[in-house]
Amino acid sequence: MTATLPETAHEQTDKPDRYARLIQPTRVHGSLYTDPEIFAEELERIWYRTWVYVGHVSEVPEPGDYVRKNIGPQDVVMTRDRDGEVHLLLNRCAHRGNLVCDAPSGNSNSFRCPYHGWTYRNNGDLLGYPYNKGYGGKGKLALGLGRVPRVASHQGFVFGSFAPGGPTLAEHLGAAAGELDRLARLSPEGEVELTAGWLKHRTRANWKLLAENETDGYHPQFVHGSIFSVTGSPIGALYSDNSTAVTRDLGGGHSENDLRPEFRHFAEPMRWFGTTEDRVPQYVARMRELHGPAAEEILIEGSPHVMIFPNLFIAEIQLFVIQPLSVGECVQHSTAVQFKGAPELNRRMVSQCVGSVGPAGMLLADDTEMYERNQRGVALREPEWLDIRRGVERERTDDNGFRIGTATDETGMRGFWSHYRSLMEADK
Amino acid sequence: MTAPATTHETSVDLRQVEQFLYREARYADEHDYDAWEALWTDDALYWVPAGAPEGDPVQQMSVISDNRSRIATRLKQLRTGKRYAQSPPSHLRRIVSNVEILDDEGGEPGDLTVGANFVLVESRERGNEMWAGRTTYRLRLVDGQLRLAYKKVVLVDHDRALPTLSFLI
Amino acid sequence: MNESEIVGSEFAEVAVGVDTTANGPRLRLEDRRTGRVRFLDALELETLVWLPDGHLGRLLDPSADRWREDAGH
């Protein structure tokens, strides 16, 4: 080891400048992906503190509905109570810690633990327990299911934060909120629905490899060249040196591949979805009826390609949730975006999405192969660092003050790491 | 069954059915994409459900839901050699067993519905995976040859997180 | 919503059906005279099955809930 390299992989966690040395402006250290201590610290400082995407209100449409969800390795139940309020509860009985809910989803206004029959309202309150004389009668225990203390939503996307205080969801989302708005405005009724069910893809890689890849416009021509070549897909060209698309650091660790410059250039409605308006005539007619001349911009610019820190990725019609399980393992949950009031489009989105994502997806299986190869690669001893400098010299600031690079630049990754570092160093 | 299936009339017996299933399994195990593709009829459906196995593949996400044209695309991608999830290809061997001819009237008139169980070991550099499940086939006699019109594979792990499934299951 | 049936008498008339529009099945009860609807999930139904007659009798007291001076609705 040369004198200029830090003794990173083997140092103590209490060294105050640890993350400053592991995360540098144009390179990050391999141990960030492989060190179980760092993963444990990420859980405390990121996953159990910042706002994390959990589920969508359309998954619990009726009072009494519930669905099992996650925040990292934590087993969370998303519920809707009789008043319509959405809660995020931890699936753990206050008595002996048993799991309370077993089914992936259902309708029940109360939950009864199978172990000793303790029963809770779907807002987490303890309703009662059997043979209550053993506790001095009923209503004697100030206990309940664990709760995610802060729950908030934007466009029906429900986020939870285990921190009782801190930035609001609006502050956390910042400019990324506008991307969710851009998605929702594609629905004739202004609402996204996640009702097509989920694929769960087990991935033997660190979660950050996925988060970084989501807006990496440098990889598609290589990793996805096989499918682009056999389908004649125009997607590859969006991520080439000639593309006018930009990669934008939205702040807060969020980033996007803004493909609108390309779509505006072609000015063809529905090109963003890889189709033409005559294939979805009812949808296009409904949007024009609704928005008048403004419909053209909506139909041309299409859907965002945005990574919302730390775990929500929307790629036009596909939606992914990253769930870390351990330093070297995570699950990718994926589904097709559905727009309320657009059945014609929804069927096509399911079909296209099924072909692309999940364990057998013609795109995502190859991404996942790269994640898993990458995880094995970063465990090797040399050269220790991962390079994230691509485009740093040509990066500039756009009219709204965001850093942007070309379609293939690593601007998004640099934004991710800058925010990651600020969270990992907080309160030190 | 109200009317005898034409496949029955031409007296396809269980032995022939089994031989067909074993051949299909061998083509898949050995990545013989051309031979495997030639087994399919034009109205093919190759379906691996996720979540609820009785879901609707048009409205619900599936692991695989390929019509004939998408089967062709999937195989073309594999043949490029740049389908990284299968490059290099997995080493595969599967056992197909418990083969039964089922009384089912799905598909075209005369289609023969067959059920079977399978266990499959996949070996890759990332490690070995064991896959298992129940397959429902619809077979059709076309010009005296058995062909595959429908293959539905319900994995025992269908409701769990699955590793990459990039080979032909 | 599956087909509903009417359970009626000279005193009350309630449409009963199993609703399947939520994440799980639930019983849909509609008071035909007022249009008021209540859904009951499986655990609530099991609880009703086990309700002692005396407890149910107390609920039938007109002033127990519905016709009270301080009732909200």
C-alpha cells in the first residue's frame, strides 16, 4: 500500500473522517459495498432514519385493507383504517415479538397474533388479550404494534421515516417530487395505481450498485445491446454520445436521465413509450379532451426516468423498489406503472414490463447479472477504488441550479454519493 | 369430456407424451434453442406466473408471459451470446416426473392437457440453484407430430423472491 | 361484489353479500330502509358468532347506540 492511499478497508469505524476518505469526488472505495459494519451503519443512518418509499395508496384502496411491505430488512404492514388513514406498522406482537400478519395482503380491521391471541386495531392500538385477569383486567397494558413514526405521501406514493423528527417528506423529495407529478399527469384521472402485482428478484449484490446503475446512461448499449439489436429498439440511441438527453443530479441523492430533449426533438406523442398514438387511440383522445393543446407536451415528454433516494426507481413505465437485506444481498421489487382511467395503455404497460423486468426480464436479468458480477469484483483487493469521474470536466449547472452531464455521464452517481456521505457523517 | 379429443382418437398414449416432455426438457437443458423453438405452435403461451398462480397474465405481472413472437425474441436474444444472464449458459439438468394426462378442456379442441412435476439443478459461477414446480402442458397433434401450444410453470417459490431465471424453464 | 340476498322481516330488511373489491373478501350489509352500509371482516364475523345472547340483547336496546339523545348520527 502506498503512502497516499488510506488504510480504509481495515480501519476503525470511530475514525471521524472515515467516510470523507472512502468517498471522494471522483472515486469511492470498494469496502463501501462489502463491509458488514458499513451496512449496519447504513441501516441506522439511512434506512432507519431518512424517508424511504414503502408502498402506494392504491395497494390499500378500501378501509381494512392491508399489505405486507418492507423498509430494508424490517417487515412492515401498510394498512388503511376506517377513517381512510394509512398506517405503517411493524409486524411484531407486543407480547412475545411473534409475527402477527402472515398473508401478503388482505382485508381485516384488526389483527390477532396466532401465538397467544393478542389483538390489535389496524392502526396498531392494542384491543385486548385473552384471559385478561392475568393482567389485572382489560385495558391495563400501554402496548401496541410498533409504528413507523412518520408517514407521508406524495401523489399516493407512501414514504415512511423511522426518525421522529427531521426533514419533511417535501424537503426530502425536493425536485424529485416534480417527477412524481410528471408521472401522475399521464393519467387521465391524475392518479397512478400500482395494482398489477409485484415481481421479486433476489440479487446477490449490495443495494448501492443498483441505486447507482438506475441513472447510469453509460451501460445500456453494452449490457442491453443483445435485446436492442434483436428488437431494433431506439432506446440505445438515447444513451449514446450523440444524444441530447441529460443526466441530472436533482439533489438529495436523487437523479434522473432526462430524455425530454430527445423526445421534444422528435415531437411524436407516445414515442416515450416506444409506440405511436394510433396504437392507443382512446387514451390519446381522452388526454386531448382533458388537457386541450397542453396534451401535446404531456404526450410527447412522457414519463420520468428517476431514481429517488434511497430505494424508488421509476423507469418510464416500470417501477422498482430496492430492498437491502444484507451487505451482499437485496431484493428488487418491480411492477408496471398503471394509470387510472387508461385501461388501453395499462394492458400494454403490463405486457411490455413483463418482457423487460424481473428474474427472467430481457433487460433486468442482464442488469442483475452485472450487479452480481460487480459484487464479486469489488471484493478483490486491487485496485480498491471504483471510478465515478466520467463527465466531471464537462458537467455544468442548468437554469434551475442543478448539476447536469451528458446522457452517459456519471453525474447521478456523484450526486448519490455526496448525499450518502452527508447522511453517514451526520451527528458525528 | 363431452366429445372425445382428436388427440385421443389418434391414440397418443402416455408413453408418447412422456417421450415428448423428456425431449422438450432435454432441449431446454442443453440450450438447443432451434429444436426447442420448433416444438411450439403459432398460438403458443409460455407462462411462469408470479404471486397468485391463477392470476390473469394480461393484467398481472408474470415472471414470463411469452406469446409465440416473444418466445422468438427471447431466443434471438439468447442466440446473440450477449445475453449476459446466460453468457456463459447455466449448466442444467432436470427431472420431469409424475406425468399425468389431465381431463381439461382448455385450448383448442383436441388439445391434450398434461401435468407433471419437475426438479431442476442450475449451476452457475454465482452458485447452484434448485428449481422445482408443477408444469401444465397443452399438446397438439400437427401433421402427426406432437407440438407444444401451452406451457405453464408454477414454481414452488412463485410467491417468494426468485434469483435470475434466464434459462428455459 | 357477488350477488346479494335479502334477509327481511316485518321489522328490518338487510341486503347481505360478499364483497370482493378489497384486498380480501368481506361481508357487505346494507340496511335497505336507510341505505346505510357496513362491511364486516372475517375476524369481526367470528366475534359476532361468539357474542353471548345477553351481549347481543344489550346491543338491540334502541337507546344503546342508534336512538340516543347524544348520538352523532
